[in-house]
Amino acid sequence: MSDRWVAVLAGGLSHERDVSLRSGRRVSAALRSAGLTVEEWDADASLLPRLRESRPDAVVIALHGGEGENGSIQTVLELLGIPYVGADVTACRRAWDKPSAKAELRRSGLLTPDWVVLPHGTFRELGAQPVLDAMVERLGLPMMLKPDQGGSALGAQVVREAAELPTAMVGCLAYGDSVLAERFVDGVEVAVTVIEGPDGPYALPAVEIAAQSGVYDYTARYTAGLTTFHTPARLAAGVAEAVADLAVSAHRLLGLRDVSRTDAVVDADGAVHFLEVNISPGLTETSLVPMAIEAAGLSFGEIYAGLVERAVTRSR
């Protein structure tokens, strides 16, 4: 694999640009340590001419949010016939829309907190307060609010009192046109990385997340010291197995490939509830995928170099 050269795409114009640049730098360094030649490219107007002219052996997408996860950049790469690591266009779209992913997994018998999705226009046209009252009646409090699309927990908030809802709703809708309101499940929050190997997808040790604020929001995710992580998660053996099974099932049911990260919560009874899945997970110094790879005794660079080789082989 040492003769492979890879373009790492990072940056872009989403709300998660800064995180993406940090992910890009880290995965690039890891790939170089594994012997690959790497260039870091921004996803801007110069990208297509560079891809046409230089044609890397493969692309690693370290873009978060928007074009990096909704299938847009994947469509462009497929148009140009350039191999890339990660889910294909159809799977990206299925995973990107959180309510659609939740509905698909619920149909398959997996647990996920009850939810409703409402666009901004509904509050404007029907009056905000009656709609908010109906949400509380249906889902109860506390309630989790998040944009129905997007990542890095931007706009995500836990609402514990009805009086907090209007302000929280405005904050959530600043990052998207629709809000996903979800019944809050109190418990142990975990993230499970799934990697594809020669024998199919397998789960790495789960990362247990304990944010000082009690909410694993954007600040808690990307500010060192604000969250304590336990890898592997402090779970009973049977629960740990159920968490791993959930992540692999989500990966398969949504048609994902190469790498994904499933976020879930384990309630007081040991039941595992699916929250969402990320097809372009963060790779920064505080991100969960590198933690899980290290906990498994594996090399970050070698894992991603292997995924690059899978992408190249797949394109033949």
C-alpha cells in the first residue's frame, strides 16, 4: 500500500468546517505514518479541476455535515470514477436524515426513542405554543431537540422544563429547517465504531461518554477536559454485546460500508436505544473513532490505510 496516494477532503462550507479541518489533519498524519502519500484538499471550487487533473488512487472524506455526509460529494466522486472510503450515495442519504434512519431501524425491531419531526413553517403557520404543548403531551419531559439533519450535536439540547422549549427550539432551528424532537432516555451514552474487514463489519470497543454538563453537546465534544471517556465502556458483558450488535445491525440495515459510528444510550434496565449513525465520524484529538481503534489495540493509520485499499479494490 506504500505506493498509494490519497486525497483527504476536509473543510467545506458547513457549520462543521473547523472540526472537519482538524479531522483532515489527523487522518492525513495517520495515513502518512502508514506509508501512504497524502494531500489535503479543501472542498471548494478548485476541487473538481484538481480531481480531474491529478486523479488520486482514492479519496478519504473528512468532511462533516452537508455535502460530506448527504451524498453530494460522493455523487461527484462517482461521476468522476474516483474511489472513496465510506458509504455510497444511497446509504449516505438514508443515514443523513435522522428520522428516516430511526424509522428504518424501528421497522427492523431495534429500539429507538419515540420522536416527531416538525419543520419551521409549522410553528409559524399554526402558532408555536399550541404545537409545543402538543409535543410535550406526546413525548413528555425531559425532551431532546436536535436538527433532523447534521452532526457534531450542533443545535442539540435537552429541554427539562416546558418554559425552556421556545428558546431551545429557536436555537435548534438555527442549524436546520426542521427539528427532531425525541423522548429523552436517561442512561449511559455510548458510541460504537464499526469497521469493515475481510470477514465483514465488526464493532470496536464501545466508548462511554460522561460529559461534565450532563449533555454531550458541541462544546463538550470538541473542548478537551469537558468530557470523560471510558473505553471500553463500563457495561456488563451481555449489555456490551447488545451494544455491539446494535451498531453492526445499523451499519448493515442502512447499507453502510467501510466505517460508521453509532450513538446509543443504555437505560437503567440495560436496554439499548439507537440514537443516530454517522457515516463520516469525527477524527480529531477528542473524537471517538480514534479512541475506539486504540482501545482495540489497532493502529489508526493502518486501519484507514486498509479502508483505502478496500476502496481501490472495490472500484476495479
